[in-house]
Amino acid sequence: MAKILDGRALAKKHSMALKERVADLSRPPGLAVVLAGEDPASQIYVRRKGVVANRLGFHHRQIDLPSDVTRDKLAAVVDELNADDAIDGILVQLPLPGDFDSAPIVNRIHPDKDVDGFTDVNAGRLARGRPNVVACTPKGIMRLIAEAEVPLEGKRACVVGRSNIVGRPMAQLLEQANATVTVCHSRTWDLADIVRHSDIVVVAIGRAEHVRGVWIKKGAVVVDVGMNRREDGTLVGDVEFEAAAERAAAITPVPRGVGPMTIAMLMENTFEAAARRLGHQTDA
């Protein structure tokens, strides 16, 4: 049976260490979260982020905007936060309501305050191997893999999903760790065969149990980013967990796997942004 990569436990350990570092700063790190609309999932995510930020002693602001907010208003809010010296990190919760194109709003965030790592500037820096701010979920996954003492150099890695939020930066981080990476997606015709030959499998495709357990190579490490709710209300990932756990060496659960680490890395990115702006050295 696979070792469970407990993201909740690692995030708690990380938060305890980060709280001590926060106390060394001349002022608390400032995180502003902009929530437009009333999407239930977004409200839950934002609330969790606020709870953790407050627990760590951050200066935290939540700006709630109506679902019919105009582009100009949303842009003005971002501009105001860019100019606010008490704010080190800005997060615009996605998805935005209606037919909003999120890219112009995200790219309006100053790259040094882009603690999600989503701006074109920070994505480009990562692609060039010179990262400034790394997207939270891929960064958290790399920490989970490191905590499990899984060697990556020379290994075959498969990333299922090609989003700019998870899949693409995840593949870049694995490649920069000297793994050989294959990026797959919903239209990859030989997905099962690619997964069967992979030592590291990261799945972020948004389809319940899309990756079957029998596909997993014996001894592989499986990271499931998916979060899907069945009709009976239970949550499942993008990987068939029980069957995969019988074959894998290590696997993340759903929930309590990747999610807590995403929030933990958001806090770390905000801390590091504050430390840079205040002229402090960081050792992360």
C-alpha cells in the first residue's frame, strides 16, 4: 500500500516555521484578496486563505465586489492595491464572473505583488528557468515530493493537464529538477500507456477518476490535484485512488493532499514578497 503524502500535515509544519519568520519582519506581510461575485467554491477558498493569513499574523484584506462589477472598477481596485505600501501580495480569485477575460486583470497586478505567480512576467521567468514567484500549486507539489524524499533526476514524469495555473508550470519545475517530462491532456490518445511508463504522475485534468489505478506503474509517485464532487456529495480526485494506492509507492489523498499546500505556498510567496520589499534576506 502506498505511503500517503499528507498535505495537511506538511502545511501545518510549514505554517509553524513561517510564523516564526514573520515575527522577524519589521511589519506583518500584507495580503489582499479580491473576490468578485458569489461563486460558492471561490467563497470557501477565500475564507480558508483569510483564516490561515490571520493565524500567521499577516495583515489581511478581503475586497468583495458584486458579480456585475465593471472591468474599470476591478482594474481600479488592482491599481489601488499596487500602490498600497502595506500590501505585498495581491490575489484576484478566479474564475471571474460572467464573460470576464481574466488575463488583463491578472496582468495588471505588479509582478512583485503577484503572489499567485500567474502574470505573464512571472510565468515567463519560470519558463526561462529564472523564477521570481512560482505558482502556488506546482510549488506545493514540489515540496510534497521533496518531503517524501523522492528523487527526480533522470526519472520519467507525466503531467496530465496543461493549464497555465497547474500543468504548464508543473512540467517546467519537474524539467528544471532534471526529470524527463511528458505533458498530456484530455485528447492524448495513448494516455494509459504514457502513465504506465511514468515514475512520477501529476494529474490536474478536472475529471473524476479519469486516470485508472491499473495504469499506475508499480512504485510510482502519484500526485492528484483534482477535486470533483459526486452526486452523493463525496469528493474524489482525478485518479482512481484505491486502485492506484495498491500500486504506487506514494500518493496524495483527496482531500487533504495538494489543497493545503497550495494555501501554504501562497503564504510563503506573500512572506517572501514582503521580505524583498523590506530588504530582508529569505532562505526559502
